[in-house]
Amino acid sequence: MFPQSANARNILGANPDFSSTESKQLEQFKRIVPALLEKGIDNINLTMFSEDVRKQILNGLGEEYARKGRLNDAVKAFILAGNKAKLSDIGNDYASVGLHGNAIDAYRLADDRDSLRRIGLKCLDDGRISDAIKAFRLTNDFEKLAHVGRDCLEKGRWDFGIEVYAALNDKNGLIEVGDKCVKERQLGYAAKAYELADAKTHLSMLGDICLREGLLSTATRVYRLAGNEMMLNFIHENFGSV
């Protein structure tokens, strides 16, 4: 028979509210915990147990996975058990080893908005802009997102600036990013910002710039985004297929 750890015995101890049948089921299950851990949470069928017993088992497996450092499996077990408190604990474990993206995902599953705000601020301080944006989006912290957007513009971090203003659905902000990108000759980012803002006039002006600089393929793509059939026909008639 498989040995069981002290942790498994404690976690899967009989609940006094369980019926004698459910308690027997748990006792039987405790003896095969190690084997089920290796089998993997995705391959375990617990449908034969009552909901209370199933949750107890899943929580026990989650605790064992977490103890062994198998945090992805622990997350799956706690999701199935509906244990949001443990999911937050897993988020803390991820954060402690610098896996901020994983931590944010765990906090999201736990609906732990306080931890999401906290890690968002931490990521912002550490310069992890993408993770900060992700956390602030999940908490609908539009004020903080707008702050991040302004900071990105000042520092020339166009990709993150575009991501922020797109998340805010701020067309004026996207156009501002596009305009600054044009000045800095970051034409690809400018096209992306104008496209997300559905700023067809700006796209056409960007197409003109690309055409003057001999960037025919880019000009064609931008005019197409702008829906500028006249200039598309002009390029086709004068330069052929590009």
C-alpha cells in the first residue's frame, strides 16, 4: 500500500459533518494519494464521490501539489474545488519567485482584486509594464492605466502606450501616440495606433509620408487600412503591384 504523508493525512482528515460512508471514502482515498499525485489532476475521475468529499479530495491534492512545488497542478485542483483563498496563496507563491504573470493569473482566478492592485503597483515600480497593465485592466483601474499611458508616452515606450490606450478605448490617446510615433519615425507603431483609433484621415496622411519616402509597400498597406481607394489606384497605375 502506498505510504501517505503527514500533510495528506491532516488535509484529508475526516470532517465531523461527513456521513460514515463519506468518511470511509476519504479514508480509502488517503491511502492512494501519492499514486494520484503522479497520475495528475487532469487524469483523475472523482465523479463517484459526493460534492463535499470531492472538494475535500481536491483541496488535499492541491495542498500536496503546492507543497511539492507543482503550482500549476495545485491551481487546477483549487479551481475545481472552488477554493479562492488557496488560489490567492498560490498567487503569493508565484509572486515570491518573480513569476508575476502567473501570480496575476492566480489572483484573477481567485477574484482577489486587492492582490491584483498590489502586484500591479509592484510591477509598475519594477518596470514590468506589461504585467502592470494586465493587473490594472483586471481591476478596471482606469486612472492607473491612464497614468501608465502618460508615462509610456514620455519614455517613448510606444508598444505599451498603444496597449494602454487600446485597453482604455481612448481614441484620442491612440492618435496622440500615433502622432508622436510619426515624429520619431516609428511608422509601424504609428500605423498600429491610428488603425486601433480608426483614424482614417491620419492613416491617409501617414500613407502620404510613406509614399514620399518611397516606402511603397508600407504606403499601400496604410492606404488600405484608411480605405483610401484613390491613392491605392494611384500606386497601382504608377508603380504596378507592390
